[in-house]
Amino acid sequence: MHTRTLGSSLKVSAIGLGCMGMSQSYGVPDEAESIATIHRALDVGVTFFDTANVYGNGTNERLVGRALASQRQHVVLATKCGIVVQADGSMSVDGTPASIRAACDASLERLATDVIDLYYLHRVDPRTPIEQSVGAMAALVEAGKVRYIGLSEASAATIRRAHAVHPITAVQSEYSLWWREPERLVLPVCERFGIGFVPFSPLGRGFLTNQTVDLTSLPADDLRHRLPRFRPEQMAHNDQLARELARRAAQKVCTVAQLSLAWVLAKSTHIVPIPGTKRRAYLEQNAAASDLVLTFEEVADLDALFGEGEVAGARYPEDMMRWLDASTE
């Protein structure tokens, strides 16, 4: 496994592991297989593991903490704050200093660790100035509870303001052939300030793999039931893209997922994707993409295939769009 550097000095494996799906959103959790997948990730050289306090309402942090306990000093552990679960099970955004401090202490306990390597603000709180949120996170660095800080789903304007308060090591956002919006403003500002970029869902929530996503076969609580791009009327168009992508993967003698990850890796040496999986077989395939090199022409061809307007359907439904940072220049 190759390595890359986030920010000025946080060295991680070129491909990390997103752990959310081990506890929520994509089918029935299988703790034994999930832990085995984390252990297999260590075997193949993955050192970068991503979780959050709200994944499984804390259960994901506990699972990841247990799985990594014996190798804690050899891995980079990332988690998040800023989304809180209410008593009725609903979630809200809270980026106030008090909430961030409390969330950090709770995450440290669940992860069974003394320090969080990379601590993200999961969503920007529109009611709290980003300077206050980042200031609280900077205080956690000073206290030795956190090593580096990051932002998730932040706009370019917010990133600049945050970076002026304390160095931002990484920005996490959805990014893939399937969703390329960060290329407009977020990736350029990260390049300008030397901030690492960590794409989640780099495989398009399963679309950019060898597996056909059929909503009728998915559990009722699977997140993809809510996403416009997976609705039948949109997939009728998007499946054409999937077939073209599969044809290119066959020519490259690799899987569709590997080709998709290689494209992400080729976009910048400061990009570290975190494909999520809870199965060892998929983990091994994803990790192998670290060795797949695309030519300039191959990258340009994929750029054109998934160019602006080629993918049908919105990224999120309206109720999820309100969680995104709307700050402007």
C-alpha cells in the first residue's frame, strides 16, 4: 500500500477505510465480519480509519476502537463531531464549543484511546461562527486530546475562514466520478492552502462497482432508497454510464471499483479516498487500487464520460440538502 500526506505532516495509507456502513445505512450490521474486515485492512497496509460519533449512535466508534485496540499506535484514527442525536432519535447540527468539547470526551471513551488523530467538524453549524467551532477544536489540540483537525462538507469560503484560525489538515466531502462538484471550488482552495482532501463515497454508494444496485433487493432502511440518483427513472439513464465504465475496466483488466478509485487517486497526490465496506473481499479489491496507474488519456476519457450533466438525478433529497454548508464567497 502506498502512502500519502494530509496537510503538512499527517502520513496515511493512500486508501483508507470508511467504517460507517458497518453500523448503519447499508444493510444489516455484521459485527464479526466488520471486525475481520478491519483486521484484514491492517494486513494489506491500510492505516487510515474513519468513523463518527453518530454512526450507529456511538456503536461504530466502539466497534472500531475494539478492532484497532492492539494496533492503535500504528494507525490514524479519524472521527467527527457536530451532529448530535436527540432523545427522539432525530439529529441536529451543533457546532458550539460546549458541544464539541463534550463530543470529544465521549468519542475518546468509546474509542478507548487517549487521543484522536484527526477530528472533523461533521457539518458546519449555520448558527455558530466557524471561528468559534474551530477555536474549540484548536483548544482540544492544545489539550492533547486531538492531533489534527478537519472539516466535513464545508464550502470554500468556510475552509478559508477556518484555516485562518487553525491549520486545517483535511477536508472530507463526497467526491467520485458520480459526484464531481468539489472540483469547482473546494479542491482548488485545498490545493492552495496545502489541505488534504478525503473523499467519502468514492464508489458512488455502490454505483461505481461491479454490483448492480437494485432498490427492490435492498432493506427498507437502506439509505439509497432516499437518494434521487437511484430511483428507477434515473437509473435507466445512469446504467448506461455503468456499462461504459465496466467496458473500460475490462480493457484495463481491473474491477470497476478499482478503476473508479484509481481515477480519484489520479486527481491529486493530496487526495485520500475512504471507500466504505464491511466485507473482506471488497476491502482487498479496493486496497489493490493503490497500485493501479492511469494514463493522462485514461483520466481524460473518464472525465468526459462522467462530465457535467451526464449523471441523472440530484445528489440528495431536499431534506438532506439543508445539512450542507451554504456559505458563499
